Amino acid sequence: MNRTDATRDRRLVIVVRADPVICGHSGEARNLAEAALHRGFTDVRIVTWPVDRLREAGLPLKPLDTVLPYSPGITVERPEPVGDYKVPDGRYLAGLTGRLVELFTDGVPTVCLSLYLSPHTTAVSDAVRVARSTGLPVDVATVAEAVGSDVTNVVRSCVEAGRFGAAAHVLADYLSSDLCVAVSRYTRDLIVECAQEIDDRHGTFFAPQCRERVRVSYPAIDTSAYTDLDPEETAAVLARRGLHADGYVLFLSRLAAAKGVDDLIEGFARSGAATTHRLVVAGRGPQEAELRAQAAASAVADRITFLDDVDDAEKPHLMAASAAFVLPSKPRPEFVETFGIALTESMLAGGGPVVTTDTGGIGEAVGDHATIVPVADPAAIARALDEILAADPAARARAREAARAHALQFDRATVLDGMLRALALSPDAPAWLTPWEPAAV
């Protein structure tokens, strides 16, 4: 593409673990990509991994036939590995990095956003360095988003194991980006805390840089997918599932130990709600077999339903018709809830009140619009359910509207606009980005 064409085009590249991975930040990538089409970008790319590689990694995946199509203008790329079997993992990273080099050197002004620091920001950082070394025109601005597990799974574990080099690698690549963001204040504070530990041990200066440069950018949500629901479609979804509006308590997230589903099952069994409502546990994950066994052994086994095939189109309807949405997350060494996307989605859908814990960044997600219970406290969950279901219908309706108003701040267009404004104000912002103001939707 020549420079004349390039000046008319703007590209957004998002490097992420994308669909079909069951992950809130895969959904965020989709939302930012869709929002970019309304913000003047003429070419949007999601650069991710081959599906067979995602399966080999053991990630929870949706069936491919349930993944909703992207809008025209969005291209999902899954670069093939480079080299032979002698470099088993590096082949895939080489394929990803190599494709980014090609995108960065074709003359199109580009914003590149990486979700997850390791390995995605690492790939972007390497690709920018290589692209600039080619002598070809490079017009790229980079945004790196830390999602929490970057720190808990990589940086913090490196700090604890004394692996200075690996931690320094992640943080240096993060700080090499034009804009560094974190998905919550909790995540930002965690990044600074871990960087300070590294500085204290090794005399480095990562923490001051993180403290100064890392901004908060909450996850992007397609609010219209939850606020503009067709009542007839909701009724059809419930009929297919054998459910009734306001007749069930819902959990919808990954089935992992940190999500607290075991506490929910026990709490539901203790509650009066178990005599009038069902518990619907929707999701897949590593704890699924164990949780199904726990439910089967429960005294209310016949009141608990597991759904492992809920697709993106069905999810909002299940949330909207629930009597309550419960996600009793609890901190674990391998995972801490850094925001709580499912909670805000349920609030947007206008379903029953949210019950959750004050863990990680959850408080930022729900504000004052949720019933907070202690971590790992089934009895408290039982009490919360009984109080919610006994509440006055008018009071519940007012609470639903207030919760929805709070959650609207996480709309994908608002989040993308915030990133672009911050990027345009950075000292090294490219000329084409600085004067550009996003068009109204």
C-alpha cells in the first residue's frame, strides 16, 4: 500500500487469546474491535493463536459453531508456526511476531493493543523493534493492557522464585509500550507492588515508572447486547432450557476453584431458595467434574442444573431472567478476580440482584450495587439469597435500574475512546493520531 492510501486508512491490531477461548478478555477483544469500526478505523485485525494450539494448552474453549461472527472489516488471523518441531513453543511465537512485523511495515498507520503481557506484549515489543530495524516506514502506536493474571501468574511467581530476569522481561516490555493500562485499580496497585518488590531486591527502578505511567482502563463491554433484549427471544431461550423467568439463581462463568461455585452450591442447599427456585450453573472449566459430583451428592440435587453449552447470544437472556446472579469469587494463588466482567454484564441485562465477594477488583465492577458476602461463607450466601428473594418487587426494580446505570460506564465505545485519547496525549504520539477526534456513534 502506498503512502497516499495509508494516510486515509487507520488500522487497529489486537493481540490476544481470542475466540473460542472462554475468557472475559477474549470478549473484550471482540468488543474493542467492533467499537473501532465506529471510531474511524478502516481495518481491524485480531491476531491470535491457531485453534489446535489453544486446545493443546488446555484452555476452556467454546464449540466453534457457537462463536458469533465478527462484523465485516474485522479479520481474525491465526499465524501458523515457523520452523520445525525442534523449537516446539517458539515456533508459534515466531509466527505471531512475524505477522505483526508485516503489519507494522506495510505503511498503514496502526494502533496495536496487546491484552496479556506475556506473551502478547512481548511479541508486540519484539515486532516493533524488528519493524523499525528494517528501514521500512513504521507508523505504529502501542497499548499494553495488564489483566492481573499477568502479574499473579508471571511476575509474582517470578518474584517468589527469585527469577529476576523473567520478571524484568515482562515489566520492561510493558513499559516499552506507548500507553500502559491495567483493567482495574486493584490490578494497577498489584503491578506497582510487585515492581517494588523487584526494585527492593535488585536495585532496579520499575516501580516508579509503573506508578507514573500505568493508567486504569476498565474492560470493554458491548452494553447494547444486554440492554436491548427482545422479550420474545428471552422467553424462547428459557423454554428451550426448561426454565422460568425469576425462577432460578444463576452462576455463569468459568468453573474454576477461584470462582467459589462450591460455596454457592452449599449455600444454595442451605437456603430457603432451594425450595422455590433452581440453581443454574453455566460454564465449563477444570473443576466441572468435581462440582457436578458435589451437586449430585447434595440434598437438593434435583434443583441444580449444569449448562456447558451456553453461547454468546444466549447468555444475556439467561442473565436477564434470573432471580439472582451469584459469583462468590475467592482469592487463590493461581487467580484473583481482577474485575468481574460477568457481574457487570448481569447488571446490564437487568436480571436479579448480584451476590458476590469483595475480592480483587470486584468492588470496582459492582460499586454499591451488589450484596457483598464474606469469602468462602456458604451460610452468608444462603442468607443473602433468602433476603433478596423476599425483597419488595418495587425495591428490586429500583435496584436493577441503579445497577444498570452504574454498569453503562463500561461500554466498549467509552473504553476505546479513553484509550485513544490517552494515547494521543502521550509525548511520542504519531502525528496522524494526535489531532484525531473519534466520530460520534
